Amino acid sequence: MRMRVAIAGCHRMLQPQLAGHNFASACAALPETEMVAVYDRGAETRADFVRCWGEMPAYDDYAAMLREVQPDLLCIATRQTLHAAQIEQAAAAGVRGILCDKPLATSLIESDRIISVCREQGIALAFALDRRWHDAYRHLRRLIAEGIVGKVTSVLAFGSPNLINHGCHWYDTALMLLNDPEPLWVSGWVDDLSNEPADSRRRMDPAGRGQVGLDNGAVLSIMADGGQRPAFEVIGEAGRLLILQDAELCYLWTEGGAAGESGLRPLAIPPNPGPWPAGPAMVRDLVMAVASHSPTACDIEQARRATEIGFAIHISHMRDAARVMLPAMDRTLSIPSFPWGNE
């Protein structure tokens, strides 16, 4: 039986090609799902969506869509200022699984609301941090777990352009590579943007630098290098793993090479199988999670960790980079981030 999917916020889903954030294309690529309704506040956007994906009810009233359509699954791709309330409404309407685009929320209070309602109602959540479903990163996680660099002591994450909207990708990928240790504390600071123009988007969600202490004894260091593709260095007692160009290139350095050799060699990793393979993979994962009452690869615990770190760096910055023990006590700090999606 196919699961019925409703889409909330479709402004990045108006082309038929598989591409990042085009969750409609991911749903259309699978026999397990059928799109049955769309919600968007923009009349022209709704019309373009229907022209692209075929006739279906198109709503400018989110509650009415949930009430009248009663979907099995819901894809939320609205601005994160709306996520908490929309997920609570979906839970009340009986939605069984939710695919939520990043970032999760505008504050840790909102994040807590989302996690609580999903946990209490038994709703499967797939937080759309793509690399959880990326073959290369999954392969690297297995190699690290098998001891390719020995006991991991440090992880460096390079290239995060901001702390909330995109930073969650970097935090989550680093934690994934280490098989999801629990963050214990965060220390960091936010970039000084006082010379940025008053209307600069960077002011809304600035970059920053930080360290995260993990319960396996390792420390994650986050570097602000805007404009670069994600890169990571995993340092262990027996070697170093350098992951470049969002896992398109990988190098392993180990001790003990022959005289004159650096010990550095390229590491074979699975190639990217076409455009945005993570899209259909995350939707299929959500379908399976609902059917089997099991978590997705990026469920509520992963969403919680990836969200908490960015806000904790902001809180640490306000305390002169003092360590913030997790969960952070200040849950009220709000960072709306970029104004795309439905307001």
C-alpha cells in the first residue's frame, strides 16, 4: 500500500529533476509514496507545483489540508519559524511520519516542542540532513568504526558558513562519522560582523567557531570557512582521515610507511550515484520507519544533537566562550535565520 504524502512549503519543488530540497521529486521517484496535497501561501507557487506534479488539492490553509486530506506522511519545507507549530498540528491530525527540512527550529524551546510531540505521539521523524543517507559517508563511518585510524581523539569540521541554518549539516555529519556520541559541552564564539552592511543576511545567522566535548572522549572542532564544501579530518591514535569536497575525495595518513614515504594515500570511496540520491533514500527510510515503528537514520535524537550545538555556541559566545554544559539551560535564545520559505 502506498503512503499518502502532503507537502507543506513547495517553493523549491517546482522542477521535475531530482535536486537538493526538491522533496517532491524524491517522493515522485518512489513507488511507495503518492503526493496527495500541497500547502503554500503563494497562489502562483501552488499553481506552478500542480503544473509540475499533476492535479491534486492545493491549499493556502495548512490546518484545512491536514483535516481534509489526512495524509500518512508530511513533508515540511516551510521556514523554521513555522516548524514547531506545524509539527504539533500534524501530530494532532494523526500524521504518522514527518520529513522536515533544516534547520529544525528558531530556538531550543521550539526544538524541545518538536522532539516531545514526536516522541509522545510515536511519530517517525526524518530530519533532512542529507549525509545520513550518503553512501560515501556511510562507508567512511564503517571504516572508522572498524578502526582505520584507531581510537578517535579529535574531529575537525571545515567550511560551515553559519551556525544554525547550514551548521547543523556539519555537526551532524561529524557525529555520524563517529557513530553518534553524545555531546557533553560546547565552547565557542560567533564571528564579528560589525563591519557587514546593515541589511547583510550574514548578520541574521553568522558563522562561528567552536569545540564540542563528546562522551567518547573525542573533541569536535568547528571551523568557519564560508563558501567551502564540507570537509572533515578525523584524527585517531593510529592515523588521520582527511575527507574533502563533501566526501568526493578522501585520504588516509598512517604511521609506519617505508623510508621517505609520507604515509599518505588516497582512499577509495563509493561514487555519488547520480543527482541527489539522498532524497529518495530519506523518503524510503521514513516509509520503512512508519511501517516498522523504528527510527530513521536522522530521527529525533540526531535532530536534537545537531540543533543544540549551534545554539550552544551562541550561548557560549555571550559568556566569553565559557563551556556550556548540555543540555543548555538557556532555551529561549531565538535565531530566525534566513527568510526563505513560507513566512
